[in-house]
Amino acid sequence: MSLWKKSVFPAAAQHQKLDGQTYNYGTAGFRTKANLLDSVMFRCGLIAVLRSKKTKSSIGVMITASHNPECDNGVKIVEPMGEMLIAEWEVYATQLANASNEELGGVIEGIIKDNNIDMTVSANVIIARDTRPSSPSLSASVIDAIKAFNAVYTDYGMLTTPQLHYLVRCVNTNGQYGEATEEGYYKKLSQAFTQLKIQTPGDNSYLPEISVDGANGVGALKVLQLQKELKGYLDMKVFNDGSTGKLNEQCGADYVKVGQKPPAGVMFEVGKKYCSFDGDADRIVYFFKSKDGSFRLMDGDKIATLIAGYLKELVASVGLNLQLGLVQTAYANGSSTYYASTVMKVPVACAKTGVKHLHLKALDFDIGVYFEANGHGTVIFSEKATKSITSASEDSSLTEDKKQAAVRLLNLMDVCNQTVGDAISDMLLVESILEARLWSLEDWNSAYTDLPNRLLKVKVEDRNAIQTTDSERKATSPVGLQMAIDTTVAKYSKSRSFVRPSGTEDVVRVYAEADNQTSADQLAYDVAVLVHKLAGGVGDPPTPPMSS
Ligand code: 16G
Ligand code: MG
């Protein structure tokens, strides 16, 4: 018997897979009710060790269910450079998660064989968790597996998801990306942020104050930590800090974006700046109260255009030959795509939903800005971009203006968490740009006006009956659906609609936009009816919008 079996089998016996449960490594890992996850966590510990041996690098495991309710939990595995687990290994993770204890040995052997893994190579896993009550015991299950494989691990305790991604990259680059500690993360961001501030003229109208909706989650705690480093530079007032409210309940980025309204627990006042994080702080949206009292949202699309526009200007003012591009998904509002490509003249690419897809596409650019409308996103700089920005910032033959712009770019690069979308880092990035531009949230928001849109869900027998192509913008199956959608869309002005199976819920999502809200609502409804009819709808057909 292989040596590992002697310790893995008895440990696995303590983490039996529940009968009748099937698990799927979805868009962002495994996610379901916390009480169904013990065996999955153990198996993710096994996968992390195997991946670590295969890559001969440290691998991350993050325990969180992001914006889901507190009773849920989940787990994501992080690749050596801080990216999401590669697709090929998602399949292994799914196989392992669904293996009974009897099948476990065979599945592990299969993975070892397929990948030629040398089991004598040492492994290192880095673990962190969010604030959910179920997280400590689920984290202990991951650790049981790591110990059973005789591997090394570091448990960083409570962190945001992007902090864990950052740490994995730091460890694997021997500190080149930053110091591999939580303090190192604050240090890197705050140093870059304060440098940018020092460079900006002091006498300006920028408001160095922001109210942060922490979603009653881990982001709230971490903003308070960061605040210590930014005293006198940025005053971050945290509400929904977890001291009274429940995680993600009536608060957080998802609640605000979906409901288009402020979160509970906020004194919503004119003239103030607000932002909302999600439960693991990898998403952010901004909002404010306009003078007429209405709620205004700056979602991921607005954040992306703000960042891309500013970076493009800086690159041009230094005179660097770098290709900057924006990556969005099909959910990006048509106005944002138009504004980016036609007004700002920034090339726009479309990727499938899910951070990993956007991240991958962003690698095609020297500077890739990527954002989902829901607030997931960041900027990544290629090696070429990093090198040319760094050398320009040190080039004494450049004019003072050009050099200053290069130094700004360098600091902005360090404010970005290049491993994954990060609410804290994105907030500092946005604040730096607003200050440099002397923009209030009203100024920023007026860059373009969103086209009215509507999102609906349709329940069908098997959501995978819907197959898509062209980054989810066209349905290839069932036959006839896309043609019917095209005919319907043609009835409305400035209209667009697409359908896709959700990666996180058992539904088909329908998106529609048009030049007015009534048309957007009607179009979404018409398309939902088509899906229900042609893709095996379950239950009653969708209900028509109120106005019709
Ligand atoms: C996950 C994804 C998010 C995506 C969402 C789509 C990550 C970290 N998270 O939450 O990016 O927008 O799924 O959900 O990739 P859906 O497939 O149910 O529409
Ligand atoms: Mg999240």
C-alpha cells in the first residue's frame, strides 16, 4: 500500500461524504449549505496538496461563500500566481468531492497518474477563511487532509479572499510581489496610496472621506486595520461592520446592485461618498444620494471606465507604447461599452461570466482592465508594461511631467491587487483617480447614462439545455431559440438580450436592455417566455411586467 494511504484513509473516515449529495466546482468553487460541506473541505485539502506537488509551489485555499447568506459556505482553490484554479483541475476537484470513501483512493491514484505527480515532493498550502460561524470547523477539515498527506500549511485565520490571493503570490515569488503577511498587504497598498496623495496638489476639492458598507463581513474588519495606516490620508467610516447585523443581510455589494438601493444601516446623505463590499470583499460598488434625493449607483462598469480612461491618459502622457484594453462580460451595460470604445477609444473585449474568464482575457493586453458589472474586477500589468513603467519612472532624460506621470503609473500599479478583484484595493484606486481628476461622484457618474435594463430568472428542467457561444451572447441550443430572440430584440430600440445558464443557481438568466425601462422589462419578459417554451420551462410561465 502506498504510504499516503495509511494516513489519508483513516483521516477520510472522519469526513464521510454524505449520501445522495452531488457537488460541483462552479464559477467560483464549491458553494452550498455549510452543513453539507465537511467532506468537500477535506477533499479540497487533498486537491490543494496534490496541486502543490504538481506545481511545486504553494497553493491557496479560501473558505467563504462570498455574498451568499450566512448559513452557506464554500471553498475556492488558488493557483501559485494568485489566480483561480485551472479548469482541468476543477474537474479533479469535482471528482474527488463526489467520491465515496471507498472510491477516494482510486480517484487520488488517477490524479497522481494522469499528472505524473511525484509524491515525494513537499507541498505547502495557505489557508484563510471569512467570518462565517461555520468557517473555523470547515477550515479544520481542510487542515486534516493536509496533515494526512504530511504536507506543510499556514493558517492565516480570517482574511478577505483577495488578501489570500495576494499572499499566495507573495509566497511563490519570494516576496517580490510584496511581503507575505497581512501587514505586508496593508503596507504595500498604503505606501502606494500615500505616495499618490503626496504627488497630488494638496489644495483641492477632493473629499478624503468615504463610508464603507462592510456587508457585516471580513472586509469591514480589514478596512479598520488599513485605516491605521491611512490616518490623515483617507477617513474610512465603516458601517455594517458585523457588530450587530448579519452577514450580507440587507447590505453588501450584491444587495445594493441588485436592488438598486442603499443598504440598511446607513445614514444616507447628500454630498457623501459611499461604497459597498460583498461578504468576502472581492466586489465593490459605489453609490451616492443625488441632490434630488435619488439613489445613484456606480457599478463595476462605471468603475472600469473610470480606471481605464485615467490609465490610458497617463500611458499617453508618458509616451509609452502599451496596449491598454478593457474586458467586460455580456452583462456590461451597452452605454459603458459604447463610452469605452467610442468616446475613450479603449479596445473592449468580452469574456464569459466569472472572474477567471475575464482575468484570462485581460492577459491579452499590456494593461488589462477587467470588471464585471457586479463589481468584481481589477487591473493587470504585463511584464512588458511593468518593465517599461518602472524604467520610465527612473529615466532622468524624461521631462519632469513625463517622469511624474510614470511615477503615478508605478504607484497605481502597486495599489492594484493584480491577482484578483479586490474591494479594498479597488476603493483606493478609485479614490486616487477621483482626487487626481478633482471629480465628485456626480462628475464621475455623469460620464455616461446606463441604458435601462432588466434581469430575470427562468426555471427549466435542465439549465444545461441552454448552450451559448460568443462569450454567452448567443444561444446555440435549443434550436430556434436564438432566432426567436433576434426577432424579439428587433422590435425594440437600442435593444439587446441574451440568455445563459447560471453557474451558481439552478436557473437560466435572461438579460435585456433597451432605450426605456418599459421596453427593457417587456423585452426581458418576452425572452423569458421563449426560454420557458423552448428550453423545458418548469412551473408557471413567467409573469408579465406590471406595466403591460
Ligand atoms: C460567481 C463569480 C462571479 C459571477 C457570478 C455569476 C467569481 C469570483 N465569482 O459569483 O464573477 O458574476 O458567479 O453567477 O468568479 P451566475 O453564474 O449565477 O450568474
Ligand atoms: Mg465575493
